[in-house]
Amino acid sequence: MKVALLATCLTDTFFPSTARAVVRLLERLGCEVAFPLDQTCCGQMHFNTGYRNDAESLARKYTEVFSGYDHVVAPSGSCAGMVREIYPEMGVSAGPMYELSEFVVDVLGVTDVGAWFPHRVTYHPTCHSLRMLGVGDKPLRLLRAVRGLELVELPAATSCCGFGGTFAIKNAETSTAMLTDKMKCVLDTGAEVLSAGDNSCLMHIGGGLSRLRAGVRPVHLAEILASTEEEPWAHATP
Amino acid sequence: MGTRNPVTWLGSPTFPKAAREALADTQLRQNLRKATGTIRGRRAAAVAEMTDWENLRLAGEAIKNDVLSRLDTLLVQLEEAVTARGGVVHWARDAAEANEIVLRLAREAGTDEVVKVKSMATAEIGLNEALEAGGVKAIETDLAELIVQLGDDRPSHILVPAIHRNRSEIRDIFQRRMGISVSDEPAELAEAARRYLRQKFLTTRVAVSGANFAVADTGSIVVLESEGNGRMCLTLPETLITVMGIEKLVPTWQDLEVFLQLLPRSSTAERMNPYTSVWTGVTPGDGPSSFHLILLDNGRTATLADSVGRQALRCIRCSACLNVCPVYERTGGKSYGSVYPGPIGAILTPQLVGDMHDPLSASLPYASSLCGACFEVCPVRIDIPQVLTHLRAEAVEAKGRTAESIAMAAAAWVFASASRYERAQKLGSLARFIARDGRITSLPWPGSKWTSSRDVPAPPAESFRSWWRKNRGS
Ligand code: SF4
């Protein structure tokens, strides 16, 4: 199956290992992955901050870049949500877009991806994956099938971490108060790794954990799923 | 218009400013954490009992949309029905007009005191203050509203206006204002309020209420409450004045049935509402002998004209969106500068004010992380995040050129071309040289707002796209 990757500007720039992990995972599952180099940003920040016209041009650019593909996958619930749910609100219709866990579980029909990740992990479901896309427990089903992985339930998992794009800047204090409660829940699990399907939320919670030297590592779901016993993720090149 | 809409409190700061103060109030934080946490769990349980909840929500949405699409004819139908049953209908364009009518009616009834049923519409128009200025005292009879009134305070929640107060704070207010000695046991506090109010119910000749619903078909007005104090106000006085937002209509009794299921479970997590009072005009020998219905616009017609924003008029004031909102839970209701706090306040208040040049109004749509918890629980399916981003666009337009708009335009220009984006990426990745141990702990404004509590990961030397180009060619 041929699939195009929307890496998202944040992951492309700050977390390239996540995008590499998606490539490795999807290729291992028999997909042919394309990365159209003309892609930039889906326009979510502009849209959510009130800059409609800019968001709309970026949406149109997206549809040009990805028009030839039957399946587009993004390792981000919020960017996938932007394309699938918000573009139509702006009168722009994009082709099929999947968040990574949806694509693997629904389209490829796989829950055991053959991964190995021997760590204590907790999972934050992220608001847009949960409530905009409705991915449900797909990420958890994928994680439960990972060998060696000890999954610990995150208390108050569905509560927002306080990121919200420019919300974290415009209402920095409120955002921090939300983040504090999220970090407390993460620390309560005793997990060594915090995972999520969206690097923006992980950057936020991870940024707070790092500031406190909390000793918990944020790792995107894709990197856990890409990791195998033969080639553990940290040391691997796909 | 000319006069300012009292839906926002005079002199209120913008949301981020007010929130900063509220966040530092540890007592408030504790009270809110406890209260919202409890009601959240109870609502979820009450809703989980219903197998057809999602269908009920769809029905609620559809009925309200139908009402909004033919509000003009339904309102006339209501007016005719109420008039035919001996009521008097008044139309008020704004708060000032509505307040004037109530004041005039109170004076005509020869009273300088009115008892009040808890109502959002009268709070929205600042009725109590307007009456007081005209020499008429308004006495709130809802327990939580009474606590707010006696504490010279402001409401912070739609259903429980004193949610920010705990038991011992309430005891202090009662002792101070009623001149009594009382413990902080809920039963004793309720008893103190009961004694204080009973006298008022028996002697006051005029009552003022709001309305949860009005059935256009028959002209019946419906009020839901939990304490029975509202029922006293609605039945004992000679004159009853009801102030109702024009959107509170339902076409028929059959439509009402949907909301009598949706509202209690969403609001108080009850299966059935304890006190549901319904009256139609006047009934000789039973209840008030004179009934006035004031139909209030106060920004609603303008809201109705906005194809995205109008869904806020479906709201049945259940407070479910407040109770689940992570922002509300931490900042409390008063930070929103209006009687309408929380997610619904963030979309309704700016629309009722109707002026995005107003700094508070322009800040409210940003008082959300767009997490969507509000939309998920809203019994009439108001897509609050959608309206929030819609109003943000209006706020941006009203502001014109700002540092932010210039930065956003620059970012859009960069993103418009993959090669410009890549050059910016390479330039940005130089920030890795200011990082220590892979993290950046301090950035200049506005990045400082982020780094005040969060690190930024150092951008790696190689972006994904350069890796791809190197390893995969194209
Ligand atoms: S917006 Fe919806 S959830 Fe919020 S108070 Fe209104 S009806 Fe209830």
C-alpha cells in the first residue's frame, strides 16, 4: 500500500526521529512510504489563533501537495484533526487523512506490530486524538501488544495538558496550572516513559518535566512501535 | 445602543490578567477542585444510565435549531398565547429597557421590595443594581445566590453562583449579615437561610423570575430549581414578573420533554428535576393575580445573525461545560468578567456585547486550550471550540496590525514555500548552540512566556526532510 507521510512542521524540525520511526514502522508493515518534500505546515496555529486567511492558504497548499495520494498519515492527532475536521469548515476538502494509530489499526488491520520496548510506560491520549478524531483506545491496543512494555494507566488521562498552541503563551499561567496537574499524574504512575500520539503535547509536558528534572522521558508512540528486539529504537537507523 | 451592556462587569480586566490573580488564590483553587471534581463524576454517572443520550442530544440540538430558524413567528405565537391567558407581554431591546419595565411594574404594584427566583437573564441585565438605584430592593432567594448577595460578591458559576465559597466562608457571611450564630454544617446553614427568607416570602408582594423554557404553543412558562424557594416566589406574591431571553422558546410540550431529560442530568446530575414550576398566564384564585412577561433581546438578534456564532443561543444554561472545563476549574468563574463564565461565557459574552474592540470581549475566546471537553458534554451539542476559533478570527480582525499579526504573516509567508521553510528551519536549528544538555531554558519575549515554566528541546542539526533527502533521494 502506498501512503504519504505528513510529518508536520513541528516533528520535521524538532523531532525528526519520530518521522523516521513512522517510516520504519510503516515499511515494516509492508507500506510504501512517500514524503512529498513540498509540504510545510497544515496551518493549525494560524487557524486556532484567528488568522483564517493564512490558514486557508496553507490548507490549499496542503491539498495541492497531497492530492495524488489515497492515504495520508500524520503522527499527530491535532494536525490530522486540522486536515480532516477543520479544512472542511473552511471550505477546503482534503483527501483521506489518518492519525497514525487509526491507520495502523483500521486501514492495515494490525494491532501487534511486532514491537519490543522494555520500559514502564504511561500514555496521554491528547485532546484532539480523543475528542476531534475519536481514535478511542486504538493507541492503547497497539501499546498493549508491545513486548516487554509495562503499560501503567495515567490518572485523569483525558484532561488537557494545557498546551493548546498559542494558549500556552497567551494564558501562560493557566496553561502552567493545567500542566502541573498533568505532570503530577504522570509522576504518580512511576513511569519512566511518557508516550502520546502528538509531539506538540509531548513537547509541552516534556518541557515541564525537563524543567523539573523529573526524570521521565517523553517518547512518541511511533518510536515505541518502531522499536524491535533486533533493532531497539534508540540505536537504530531505519 | 449607546449604553454599555451590563453582561460584563464594569472595570473587569482581560481574562489572562484576572486569571493570574485567581490562580494564586489557593482557597479558591481548593474549593473549585473539590466542587467541579464531584459534579463532573456525578454527571458522567447520570448520563451513562441513558442508553439514548446521544439521540437526546441530537434531538435537543434539532429542536433548538428549529426554534432559532423561526424565532420571529414563534415569539408572536407565545405573545398571543400569554395574552389570551391574561398575562401582559413586554418587549425589551436591551438591559436598560428591561430594567425600566421591571422598575415601573414594581412601583405600580406599590412595593419597594421584590423577591427573586434565581435567574441568569436578570443577572445579565444587572437588574438588582438597577432596581436599587430606583429605590427597590431585590432579595435573592436561591441559597447560593443569597450567599453571593449577602457577601457583596459576584457569581462564579451558572448553577451554583457561590461555588467558589466553602462552608466556613458561608458561615462567616451568614453570621455577619444575619446577625446570628451558626455552625458550618450544611443543614444548619440551610436552616438559617430558610428562617431569613420565610419572612420575605410571606410579606413581599412582587416576585421576579427568569424562565428556563417557554412553550410557544400554549404560552406556558417553565422554571426548574432544586430548593423550592423558587416555587414560593412563583406562587405566593400578587405580581409575578418574568424576564426571559427571546431564545428560551420551545414550540410544543412534546419538545419540552426532551429538555426535561437533558437539563437535570447535565446540570445537577439528577434523573428528574426536583421542582419544576409551570404556569400559563394567570389563574383566578390561584397564584399571582398579575403576570408580566418581558422578552429580552440584549444582543441576541445580532448573535442570531451570525451563522456560526448563533449556536450559542441553543444554550440551556446547564453548566456542564463549566464543570468539565480545565480552564474554569483553575481560574474560577469571576475571571471571565461576566455572569456567564466558563466555555459558554467565552462564546456568549463577546457576542452579546457585540464589540470586539472591547479588550475583555476580545480576550475571552482565547480563554481555552480548545480541548473540546465542553462540546463533548453539551446537551444541545454547541460546538464551542468552533465558535471560539470563529470569534478569535473576529478579534484578530478588530485588532488590526499588531506584533502578533506581523509575526503570523511572516510565518505564513515562510510556510507558503517549502524552500523558504527549509532555510528558516536551518537557521532556527542554530538555536541548538544556546541549548545546554539538549534543552533551552530561556527565550526572549514572547517565548519567555513558554520558558517561564517549560524547557524547549534543542532543535537537532538535521531535520527529518534533510535526512529523507540524504537517504531516500526525493
Ligand atoms: S453551552 Fe451547553 S454545556 Fe454549556 S451551559 Fe450551555 S447547554 Fe450547558
